[in-house]
Amino acid sequence: MCEPGIIRKLSEDVVNRIAAGEIVQRPANALKELIENSLDAKSTNIIITVKAGGLKYLQIQDNGTGIRSDNLDIVCERFTTSKLSQYEDLQEINTYGFRGEALASISHIAHLTILTKTAAAKCAYKASYEDGKLKGPIKACAGNNGTQITVEDLFYNVIARKKALRSPTEEYTHIMDVVGGYAIHNSHVGFTLKKFGEKTDLKTPINSTVVENVRIIHGNSIARELMEIEIKDDALKLSVHGFITNVNYSHKKGVMLLFINHRLVDSSSIRKAVDSVYSTYLPKNSHAFVYLSIELDPKNVDVNVHPTKHEVQFLYEEQIIEKLKACMEAKLLSCNSTRVMYTQARLPGATMVEEMVKKTTDGAKVYANSMVRVNPDVQKIDKFFRTGPKPEEQTKAVEHPNVKVTSENDNENEDLNMSLVEEPVAINKMPDKWKNPVPDQANITYIDPKESFKTRTFQYERTETKLTSVKQLRMEIERQCNSNLREILANLIFIGCIDLHKSLVQHSTKLYLCDTTRLAEELFYETVLYDFQNLGLIKLSNPLPLEELFVLGLSAQESEWDPDLGDMREMAQQMAQLLTSKRAMLLEYFSLELSGSGELLALPLLLDNHTPFMGSLPTYLVRLVTEVNWDAEKPCFDTISRQTAIFYSQPNPDATTESVKSEQWKQEHVIFPALRRNFLPPTSFVSNGAILQIANLPDLYKVFERC
């Protein structure tokens, strides 16, 4: 007869590792816990970096409240939390975390490092953890407000679990689902997700909207079909807000995002109820996109049901589900009259891509309304205009023309000619030579025509801007960014220039008319702010006297001169003194170099292969004095950036053929490539005519069919 086994108490390390395996089942679970901690810390911006699906490297950085330095020694121990003090608090819990197990569990199955700084602390603190305990001393270091948590080699000591996981690509898909869900629900928080060393895969702006984030994450095909639902019931203490797709959208898998008291959960009963409502309207085995945010009295919800907190139980479940079904049914019935019916049958499993490949390989004809031009060098608009450069010239060295602007000085009755002369340069090189004759009456020494303004790009280590005002201006740009316009500009194909201020671009099958000057102005404005303290220099081989430049700028507005302002020369002297007194700040932040004796030595280099039209330089300097708010930091930086952007966006107005060629070359090979790479178009461009859709190929073919 066998003897019974002896019952022994497991060691603490074994217990902790078993518990960690229950809470952290895959990298997405670990990330979910870390995101919830960041949201509990009142973060407004969360950046996530992943390597090998989160198994090798998983980092989350936020700008929340941070962790107190005196709490770092116990932060990774089990059941240590700032959100719960006694069991009864669970009845009124309003935070994501409450058990104090997430960081402890991660530290038992991975290498964990925390870098954190509170607003009151003078510096940041860094600590590493292993098996819930500190690994070495806590170190003081530099850092931003908030917390950065790095998880490396997840499941390095749980080999069976690591081998059971799917490929890194599939694990990254789970991570994208988690980040996407929280980004939609917390639309006021900016989320960024990217793979280590690669481009950003997901980015939502701060203070966005649910619909806008759905469009960014899931596409416009879902966002345009969304309907808002809302339920209020005081008896059940129930509040529901969400968005569901109408009957025009269906998908084999579908998406259901369910938040109960702001916690991402899954409920099989609610999922079945939603499917039963849509089964009347959608084809068999098709599903909808549903986002629901349900708020209940915390006393009616049990959040401590599942180790991963993925499930909850709540009272009055049947009544709540009935109300949900009734509300969704009413919404779907109200949109039934606008349902789009598709009459063209498609074979099961066939996709448009497969059909197009089959047509192409079989030699069948592909109709023109299904074709999209993807090569910008094919059939360019310049072919139809004699004034434009020939296609073969765009890949060769381009000779830039003389650029002249004439300003009349009534006192001396002499003409001022400021001209720009450049040698032939290759497309990817900088222009080499400038010429700037200056009038006798300005008391300026003539510049030898052989001398030139030389454009020089200086390579140096990038300086990180720590000024709050500049960061706020950058955040305003990101908040105002329109994702639809960003998609258009990021994937545009340049068609050609209409004139100095208008261009045509193509995106997909649509043709757009762009106000190039307005786009360039906003591009340079963003460039100044995002390259703040890091701009290059355009060195002037011979310095220009500020006072004379101010006289020229004021003379251009002589018809509007107010005699009460006094003598124009005295005003120019005062302006030169003011700008000279700010020269240290202008050089450090904006690369605008002035000498102590009042001479202009260099201008900022905002974009490679681009130099501003020098005929507008006097007006630019005058506006720097008159239009800039020098009294407050943020308005000062904002107005300087704006005036600089206006100056750099002005095209050369010379109407000669060579000048027009130069401007067109600059638009195609400098301005629009920069717009594709870096530009964040503001929402105002949708309504102010900066970008207008003027044609859609499928619609044109419908017109032709009727003719």
C-alpha cells in the first residue's frame, strides 16, 4: 500500500513564479498592466517601443506623476500598491490597478528597469529588479517627469511558456490590439507604438476623439460608418456611451471593444447579445465594429474575478443587456433607409488583389478606371506646357536662373536691384553662389560679383529642447493634425505646378489642388519648432548692415508711413538696436546670426536645397521687430517662427522662364518631398482651401458612361 505524499510549503520564489505565469501570459498582458499604470498616473502621452514581439524588449514611457524615490525599494514586491488599503476599498475602486502584482510578476520572469521622476524631485532615479527585489543600488540620473519602464528577455526563466508562444509577428499583433483599444477609449491621451529601430506603426494625437482614433487605427471604411449610442438609467446606475457601425459595414472577424468602468474586459453574454442584434442585418458569419463604454456603480461590479482582470462580474446583467439590445436595434432600424445594396456577386474567398493579378497574368484588359499612377515620372503635366522643364532635365544638374526684385527709393530716385546668381548644381546638392549688389545711397560697400553667399550645413550633436513653451507649441501642432490630410500628403504623387502658388498632386485615384505657398509656410513653421536650437546656417560671405536693410524695408511701405513716427532713418536705427540686443537668443535658438555692431552674418537653414528669396529679406527683418511679441516667451517663439516661415515660403516673383523653372524644380524636389516626410497638416486646411479635391477617377468614368 502506497504511503501518502508529504505536504510541504512551497518556497516564496516558486509561489511568485507560478503567480507571475497566471498574470502575465504573453507580452500583451504585461503591456496591458503597464499601460493601466500609466493611465492611473494621469499620463497624457504614452510611448511604447517593442522588439521581437515584446519578448526581447518592451519599453513604455509616460509623462505621468512618477514614483516616489523612497518607494522604489518595494515597488516590485507583491501586494504593494498605492490604490488600495483594505479589502472594502474594492467596492469603490476607480483605478485600473489595485492588487499590486503586475510589476512583481513581471520582475520574476524578466529583467525589469524603472526610470522615474516626480514633479517635485530635482532629478530622476533609476533602479533594476530581479525576482521582486532591487538589483543593486538606486541611482540618481537625468530624466523627464514621468516613468519609463523597460522589460527585457521576457520568460527567460520560463522556457516552456516562451516556446509555447506564437511568432514575434503574432505577438506584436496582440500588442497592437491592446494599444489600439486603450487609445480609442482614452482619446485624450496620445499613444505611440513602434518597433525598435523602425518607423512608428501607430500614433494618435493628444486630445483627439474616439471617431478620429478609430479612423487612425482601423481605417476610414469603419470610421465613416459609425453611429453614436448613449444610454442613461438612474435606477440601474447605468451610463453607456459608444459607437457601432451601421448596416453598410460587415467583416468576417469584426471588432468588439468593451470597457466596463474604463477597464478593457470581455463578456461572452454581451458579445452574444450584440451578434444577435446584427444577425438580422448582416450576412451570415459577418460581424460589426462595436465600441462600448459602460459605467456602473463600483459597488455592483466585481473586478477581482480573473488574474489578468480580463473578466468582471456585475449585478443586473440581464436588464443591462436588454437595454443595450433595445438601443442598438433602434439605431440600426433608423439607418435602414440609407443602406447600400451591392448587386455585383463575388466568388467566395476571392479578393480584389487576386482578381487584378489574375487579369494581369491572363493578359486580360485592366480598365483605366481601376488603374492608379504610381510612378511620378510617367506622363507629368509638364509635358503639356512649354514653360516647364523637360522630363530629362529633372534628373540632371539644374541651372538656377537670376532672381531680381526691384524696390524704388523716392528720396534718391534710384533703383535697388537685389539679385541671386547660382551656379549649376545637382538636385541633391546645395546652391553655391549668391550675388547681392547694394545701392550707393545705402552707404554699403559694394560686394564683388565673384563673391557669394555660401550655404553651409554644419553637422553637430542634436540638442534636446527643454523649454516648456516650445514643447507646448509642438503639442498644439500635434493636436491640430488632421490624419486624413496626413495620409494624403504622406502618399502623394506630384503631378506638376500650375503657377508659383498652386500645384497638382495625386493620392490614390483622386486629384488635389494644393496651395503650395500656404503648405510651405506651415511646413517651415513646424520645421523651426521641431528643429529648435538645431537649425543649420546660411553664412553670408559679406555681412549686411541691419540699419540699411531696415531702411529698405520701411521704404517699401513709404506710402503708408505715418509722419508721427518721426524720421525713417531714426526708426531704422532703433529697430537695428532692438534686434541686435536679442542677437544671443536669435543665434542660439533660431540660427539667425547678428554681429554686435549691427550686421547680419547668417540666416537659418530650414531645409536642404532651399534658400529664401532674398528680395523679401528687408521686409522680413521689419516684421521681426513689429510683429513679434518680445514680452512673453511662448508668444515670442511662436511669432518668430511664424514670420520666419512666411519669409521662407515666398516664391521668387520674377516671371522669366528660367526663374519659373527654378521655382517649379524647388517645389517638386524640395518642398513636396519634405511634406511627404515630416509635415503634420492642421485641420484648418480642410476648410481654408489649402488642399482641394478637384477630381476622382471613378466618378469621372461614371460621367463618361452617361454621355
